[in-house]
Amino acid sequence: MNKLNIQTPDKAFSISLDNNDLSIIVNPVSEPQAKKAEQKLEWSQTLLDGETVTLSDAEEAVANLGEGWRLPTRQELESLLDLSRHDPAIDTSKYPDTKSCAYWTSTPCTWNNAARWVVDFGDGAVDGYHRGHHACVRAVRAGQ
């Protein structure tokens, strides 16, 4: 029997192949485990009063927060998405100031080093923006 186990912050997956029989099991992670994964990062509020800015302006705003703050990676920012919601696609009880627009990430687009991934909290889409385009800013740092 071949078995693959995968764990995300909110689910555990087990995929097994035994005599050409494939089984996939999805189990929710316990609440304490999910909370522990969530607590590893500290998120800022939306910066610059929700104004959309270029990547350079976003990087400057994050730097002005002080030591340890940075733009999130694409995966980190995507982890805040709640696709059961729309406009904005995020839990507004945790992140009440989130605008329904794209937010900058630090992850470069492989097809253009002048572009970065953005996560759109209006509808949950992920796209590449040239550094001269405008998007909102939220910073992250290791949990304190």
C-alpha cells in the first residue's frame, strides 16, 4: 500500500493506493492546531488608509512600520481569503478594514521580474500586477 499524508492549517488529507483501489480521506484539523498555525503571523491593518499605491510606495509604507514587518508572500496573503464571502472575501470580524481590492505581495511573477502577485479581496482572485499598477497594502511579521 502506498500512502501520502498532507496537512494544511485547516485540513489533513490522506491519499492511499492499495491494489489499484484509490481512497482519499479529508479530516478537519482540530481547532487548537488551526489556531496555532494562524498565530504564527502577525498582520497589520490595511496601510495608507486603504489607498491603492504602486509597489514602491507599498514597500516604503511597510518599511516605515519598523523592524520585522514585510510584504506577505502570495501564499501568506491567500491564507486570509475566505471564499465563502465576497466583497470583501475575508472574515471581516478579524480584518474589518480590508478593502475589496487587490493587495500587494512580495512574490515575483516568473514571467516578468517587474511584476508581483496580488490577492484581490473583492472576489478572491489572484493575479500579476506590474510594479507601476496600484493595489492596497497589508504587512506581516513573525508572531510576537
